[in-house]
Amino acid sequence: MRSGAKAAIVGGAFLVVGGGVVYGGYEMLAGDDSSPAAHTRAAPVRTGPPSADEVTRTAQAFFDAWSKGDAAAASVLTDNNAAARTALAAFHDDAHVDKVTITASPATGATVPYTVKAEVAYEGRTAPLTYSSHLTVVRGRTTGRALVDWQPAVVHPQLKTGEKLTTGAAKNPEIEAVDRHGRVLTKEKYPSLGAVLDSLRQKYGAQVNGTPGVELSIESADAGTPSRTLLTLAKGRAGKLTTTLDADVQAAAEQAVKRFDESSVVAIAPGTGEIRAVADNRKDGFPASLQASVAPGSTMKIITAAMIIQNGEGGADQPAQCPATAIWKGYTFHNLNDFTIPNGTLTDAFARSCNTAFIKPVKPLTDKDIAGTALGRTARDYFGLGQDNWKLGGVKSFDGSVPQSSGVETAASYIGQGKVQMSPLDMASVSATVINGGFRQPIIVPKDLDDRELATAQPLPGAVADQLRQMMHAAATGGTATTAMSGVPGPKGAKTGSAEVDQQGKSNSWFTGYGNGLAAAALVQSGGHGGDAAGPIVASVLRAG
């Protein structure tokens, strides 16, 4: 890499060359205020966005220095000299990347796309490396120079703050993850499992007798974050790891989340808590299926209904008032389009997702001095939520939060707003608890692999479980979940949800349900009504059970 780079012209794009850049047939060397040489003459400090010429020249000079392995020269062309120098030096010294050629495409405004082609060489092993990224040129705040806006993704598009590229013997041996029937699960076939498989490898790679290979990977400064393999120079021997996943259900989940951007789904076997599928379709790659912590909207009414029944404030067949609005502590809560249900029961209110019927019990519970604590206690005692003690097996999860509340937040929490937070995993577990009659902590690898202690909860009282199933069945067969659940074999039940988010134009779509031997939940951020986006995702997964 420290030897000169090759020069070429490709379709109007420019390639870095040793000592300059060829662009459109003309060689241009850095010589204005984008280079250190500019400081040899006095010049007024420039202001405003960089010009097109400054963008091109700065990018060219940066690519030239980077391609030659001159981290010092490249870093002074950025707005964060220290961070850039460290990252660019590591690109050569730690990642062992050499023979670098950078092909840049014409800029769009201040943004310059480019492709890196190089070779990774380590202890006699080599492999080609090709990837694309982009950088942005900005005006230096103090110098007025045109500079590369330094971001880790300049080096590689998958790099984030606190991460670096490194090549060597893998810290953790490879795994061959298989589903419960022994079918191999790979990132290529099941893209949503990428983060899951990385985490399982970090936790269990050595335990299942694998041997490490030689890899180019992304390594985090956080020891708890698994490395992410980018390129394999020499394969190790993978150890076999059996998971609770089901390849057929996982395939259905992968397809289902493709229907909507920013969507996530989880499926669970109710009787055991075994996770059958985990899928996400998100631009940021975040595993929201397991780790999201957002308001669950009206899907929370399952737990609220359990609280109401258990505290003697109502029952599935008992009358429930459902006016268009309900006022609490000066705040007016509305039903969708201010609908009402004259002379209805709690089941009717649940099936049609009446907000006001589930806020009314706040007042009698206040008389008992438990209004702000009853929901959290029900969530913890019967649904295993909110104690931060789930151990899925090598994979991080968010286990729900139902904090003590007061004032208007108490009423909001009853309909899944306020400070209540859940993940699709949590709400899938809620449906699983209802149909099973008791909580089984979700797991993704068998407990006997590491003999970890699983979270527990009290069984649902029989009468409570029966009434919850009655209400969820009504929602799935004659309420807001009917359309989505129409093709799911029975016995079945469901609950829709929409959660409003500050400064978000459209509500989050939630849906949880059970049927065909599975329980599942989905979240589609900015997806609108629960039955419109999250519902079809859940139904597709349940049908694969």
C-alpha cells in the first residue's frame, strides 16, 4: 500500500494515482487551501459550503494519500486529524490491507461515492477486498479549508464509532448453527440472523469445539460486542450449535418483514418458550425484534385486562363503559374516531380496542392506592416482564419495562403509552403466556447447553387465562384483528396496537397473537394501525407454524 498506486480513467470517474489524480483526462494536484501547501501564502479564510472544485480536489488528495498508506497526509485533509490518523493507520497495520486502488465517482453536491479495491495479506494468506462507501466534504470551522467530514464509515461502510478493522486468527471459533431439526442456518440464507449468529458464535464458539480461522473482521472496543466477519482468509473448523429456531418459520418471517420497511417479528413456541424465528428489516441493522424498547400501544391491553380481572374491577363478560372520550387529570383520552360501544362488555371493548374502557378502572384502583403499581406488578408476577433477567442464550434482549406511574401517565400506561416499553419478543411472550396459561422464558439455545438460570413467573390464575383467551379470540374473529388473522388455523387469538410517538407523523403498528401452535408479535415503525402492517406479518409467520 505504501508503494505508488496505479492510475486509470474509467467512464468519466477518477482514480487515485501516486502524486495526483486523473479526472476526465486531466491531472490535478492538490494545491489550493485543501492542502497543507496552502499555508505557505496568506489568504482570507473562506466561508460557506465548499465549491464543486474544492470537493473534487479535497477528495482526490485524500484518496491519493490513503491509497499510498500515508495516514498522516490523509488525516490532515479531514476535520478530525487524530481519529482519522488512528483509523487509517489501523487500516494498514492492523487490518493488513495493501495494494489499494480507490475509484471515485463524480460528486453529488458535497458527497463523493467511491469504490475500494485492495488485497488483505496475513502470514502468507491473501484475499481480495472490494467495497463501496462515500464521504462528504465540509468547510473547516476554524481554518475555512475544505476538509473530509471524518466518520468511521469513510474507511469501511460498516464501521461505527469505537470500532476498527483487524485481520488475524479469529477470537472465537466458527459455529455451524442448525435449527431444531438439524438444518443449517446461515446469514446468506437468513439475513436477519446475522447479529444473532455473531452473538451465538461469540458466546458458544469455543464451547462447541470449533477451531478459529483467519479473518478480516470489525472489532469493537466494547468486549461484550461480538466481532463481525467481513472476509475469511482461511476457514477454521466450525462447531455444531443446535438452536431452537425453525428454518421453515424463519423463512416465513424473513419474507414477511420484506413487506414493510422498519419491521420486526418474533415467533415463540408457547409451551416451551423456544424461539422459532427472529426477523428484522431495518436500515440501521438494529435487532429491534429482540432489543427494541418502545411503547406497545394497545397490545398492552392484554396485561391491563389481566390486571383488571385479577383485581376484581371487571371481567370478560361484565359490562364495560366505552364512551368516546375519557378525562383523567385534565387530559382527554380518545377512541379512534371517537367511537363508542353502547351496553358492551369488556370483551367487546377489547375486541374493538376501546381505549376509554381500559382507562376507567384507573379510578377504582386509585381508591385502593394501587393504580400506579398494579400494572407493573401484573406484568412482573404473571408475564415475567420488567426484571431484566431473561437469558435467551448468548443473545441480548430487552425484557420490557412497566415502571411505577402517577397522574396522567398511569392512565396512558393502561393503553400502552406513557413510560411503558416493550419489544416484539416481549409481546410474543405475552401471547404465548396467555395461550399456555403461564410464562415460559424465551430461549434461543437449549438451557442444558450452559445450565443458565431462566426467569420464572407465577402461572396465570385459570379464570384469568380463560377470560384473556376469550377476549383475544374475539379480537381475532370479530374485532380489529379479524382481517389479518382470517387465514390462521384455530384456536387463535390476537390484539392490535398503534402507538403514537413524539415528532413521528405516523404511529407505530403493533400486533401480537397466537394460532397454529405458535405465538408471535410484530412491530412496524411508522406503520400506522396494527392490523394494517404488523398484523399481516404476524399472520404470515403463524401460518408457517
